[in-house]
Amino acid sequence: MKKHAAKLFHTLKFNIRPLLYFEFLYRIFGLFIVFPFFTVLFYLSIPLAGYDYVTNVQIVDYVFKPTTMLILLLMLIVLGIYVVIEMCFLNVLFHFSLIEEKVTLRDLLGIGTRTVLRLAKRYKIVSIVPAIILFVTIELAHVSQLATFMKIPDYVFDYIESLAWFPYLLGVSIPVLIVLFLESVYANHLMIFDHVSFRSLMKGHRMMLKGSRIRLVFEFVVLNVLLNIVFFLFYGLSIMLVAGFIALTRGQTVVLAYLLTALHSIYVIVGFVSTMLLFPINFALISVWFHEKRIGDFRKVFDLPHVLRRIRLPFRPKVFKRTIIFFAFVLVFVNGVTVYAWINEARAPVQILNYPRIIAHRGSSEAAPENTLSAIELGLEEGADAIEFDVRLTKDGVPVLMHDRTLLRTTDARDVIYVEDVTYQELIDRDAGSWHSEQYAGERVPTLEEALLLIQGRAKAYVELKVESDVLESEVIRLIETYDLIDEVNVLSFKSRQLRRIKALNEDVETTLLMSAFLGDVGVLVDYEHVDHFAFDIRFALDNQSIIQTLQEENRTVYVYTANTITYIERATELGVDGIITDRVITAREASYGMKVSEGLTRLLEELFRI
């Protein structure tokens, strides 16, 4: 073990520069070529399976659809090709490291390309089988550990428990995978070095494994345990650094909420870095094993030029560099659009991949006076995905933020004064903050225009129309169009006919129908062409989950209001709603995002960062 550890370190270090360059470039290639291709296939699989949107209830049926299975098989083949290409290049690189010959990146690209073409010509699709087995074994050892940080949804556990044969399958699959790993561990090396038939290759493979299987498994396990420890420490350090950055830029009170939101992104970044290291390190160990078995004729069997610096590529170096740069730029630009669109998409077509949007109800209305600029600003600082507020018209036709019909509850008015009976100039003299706390004394009632400009570019505005008025509707549309806010505003109303008028004024404006209850055929709601989204009272939604599911199956977005308790927030998240309208932004984000994190990690983060 100690001897192999020293040899492994030497193998990785000897040509470390071309190794790091190649791994970085190859991961970038995967990110901008393979990943977008997988994304396209994933999106294609959903309509081919007969769905517009796959809810959690439908996920199992979707996976086992014949079209989905075929696309998954295609993805597996593409992944196998991607991995076997990497293995060929690493094989070349580690070969020269083991015989202590320096190699440049240019040399590696030239020799590696020839190796890939020769392997594909002789072994064709068979060459990807050992590549997939090796990749799955290595990545499973890592992902299964990091996955302990994530919480598996209850419905997945319920489905697994319903399968009586699953424990037996799991019990068999692990030893089978270990056996497959061992019986194919040298396959890629032998394909490159020996050029014999597949049957002869496997016969030679068994001879090489004789008497060493237990030792190989032991060394493989020890190496990956150590690597997992390193990556766990890296993951923990990343969390601490992100937490520190949030505390410095956003304040201590929002650290836990923001951190739970960022955990998935941290996991992806750590995963990206780890795959750059995990596979090459493990493959280097396999190369050390192989070199030990074939040390007598290791140079001879590698049918490639030994004088690396005399290798001539069929193009000039300058042309080669310029061509690579040009195509790299084109690929990054074209495929970067796909990656960016996927990352920034508000709603994935599969429910299990989504988190509910946290929408600040009348701003952060528990901590600040509702429907004021202070409440809106606080909601933005607390990380709300959107800000909801109410709009009414003054006597002189100015849209202002106000929930109640009168000024009595949320201003310093002592008599019943209706909003529609005062001018805007009279309204701005009112104190709209001291009723909440002295901290907000002097806060005034804002206009719709002020609220939209404060939110613009920072979150989405959910504008609830509290009165039916042609003047109000026209003014709302005018402001949206004037400030180019079509993609940043969602107009809400309890009146379906009002939303129909909004769509008549501008069909591109998003609309949401608010509903405290519903009786009748849900198909009627599905057929509402003037309604883009629906928002239900949280109690009604929890008691009528089939309505929510039907609307989502028809690719309609569903929100709930007003969820302020942790129980309501967690149940809404379990239900799979697309958004939660709440007075308590931080609590909602902590409760909702915390549900997809393991209880142990959640408790640890709460102890460290909740104040």
C-alpha cells in the first residue's frame, strides 16, 4: 500500500501541468457541449413521454416510459463515450509519467487523439462498457457520501418501501458492481496496449487479476475514503466562506436563509472540482497497478512514437492555436446560452427539481409596515424572490400602495377616510409607519411607480389590484410598458374579468388569479387563457391537493397565500407549490429550503448561524 501510494503521488506529479490543463479543458468541454446536449435530451423526454410538467406523483411513471428509458440509454452511451475519451488521454499521460518522460499538452492532444481513434476503430461500442462501470464505481463512492447532506423526499421513501424486491436488488447490486469493477479494471489499458480480440483481452485480464483482487479493493476503498474526507473538509470550508461573505454583505440575520438557498450551488461547485480530481487520481492508481503487472514490456507494447518532441501534427502550431481559440469561443458562446437559460429558468419541467419562490407579502410585512418602501426594501434584503403589494387609486387617479379601503388601520388617520376620497397630495402627508413601530415613524404611502422602480432589476413585482377600475388597469399597464417591466411584473386579482381586461391591454403581461376557494370542474380553470398562474389560500390548497396537482400537470404555476407558520410553509413545500406568499421571508426560506437538506446538517447550520 505504501509503495503504491508513493508511486501514485509520483505519477500524478510528474506531468502535473498537462494533467491539470487537460482536465480543466475537458471539463469545460463537458460543461458547454455534453451538458447542453443532456439538457436538450432531458427537455425532449418530457413531451415524448406525454407530459407538459412532471409532478412528484408522476415521476416514477415518467422514468419508466419507453421513450424516457431510450433517452436515458442514449445519455448513458454519450456519457460512456465522454469517459472513454478521457481514459484514453489519461492512459497516455500516466504511461509517460510512469516511464518518466515529460509530455506537453500539445503532445498529449496529438497522441491521445490517435489513441482514441484507434480504440474506436478496433473495439467500437464495446470500449464504453468498462468506462461506464469504472465511472459509476468511482462517482458513486463520492456522490453517495455527499448525498447524505441532502434529504430524500418522503414520497421517494414511500415508493421504495412499496417495492418488496428493492432491498434484495440493493443487496445484490453493490457486490455485483464491485465484481464488474474488478473484472474490467484493466480493460481500457489492455485495449490500448495489446490490440487483441476482446475474448483474448478478457482472458489476459483475468490472469493479471489472479491473487490480487482483495488487495486492489482494499487500496481503492482506502484511497476514496481519504478523498471523501478531503472533499468533506472542502465542502465545509466552502460553506463557512459563503456564510462569512453573506454576513459581511447582507447581515447576520439572513445568513442561514441565504446559506440554505446556496447549498445546492455549493454542492455543484464542489462536485465540479471533485470530478476534476477524483477520476484522474483513481485512474492513476489503476495505471500504477497495471504498470506493476506489465513492467517488463511496458514501453514495447505502447505502439506510439517515443520521441515526443518530434511528433508532427497535420497543421501548424499557430493555425492550431487560432483554430482551437476560435472554436472554443463559438462553443462557449452558443452553448453558454443554453447553460445560462437552464440555470436561470424560473421553473424546471420536473417538480422534484424546483424550489418554491418566496414572495414577500406586502413587502416584509411582519418586520416593517406593510405596503411601504421600507417593507419592500427589507423584503429585498431578506432575499425574497418577489415582492407582492396591493394597489388602489386616489381621488386624482394616482395608483398607491394600500391594502384596506380606508386609511384607518395603516396610517395615522383617526377617522374612517377612504383612499378614493383623498388626493395623492393629501395622502403623502399621512404617517404610514408609526402604527407598526416608532422605528418607522414618518414613513409615507408610496406610489406604484416608486415601488416598481425600487424593485426593478432586483426581484419580480406582484401587483395585486384591489379595485376594478379602467383607470387603474390602464395606469398599471402604462407604467409596465414605460419602464420595460413586462418580464418583471405579475398582475394579481381576485376578479377573473379584470385579468381578462389586463390581457386585452397587453397580452404579454403575466396574470395571476387569486382564489380563496373553488367549487366545480378544474378544467374550467385550465381553459382560462387570460390567466397564467393561480394563487390559492393555503388552507384550501392543503385540503384540495388534487386541484393543485391537476393545474400543475397542465403546466400551470400555482402559488399559496399567506403561509406564515413553519408548519404551513413545510406542508406547502411538500405539496410542491411553485411559490409561497408570506409575511415572514427569512422563516419561509429557512423552512422551505431546509426541507431538502438532511436534518443533521440543518441542525448544525442552525447552531452555527441562527441568531
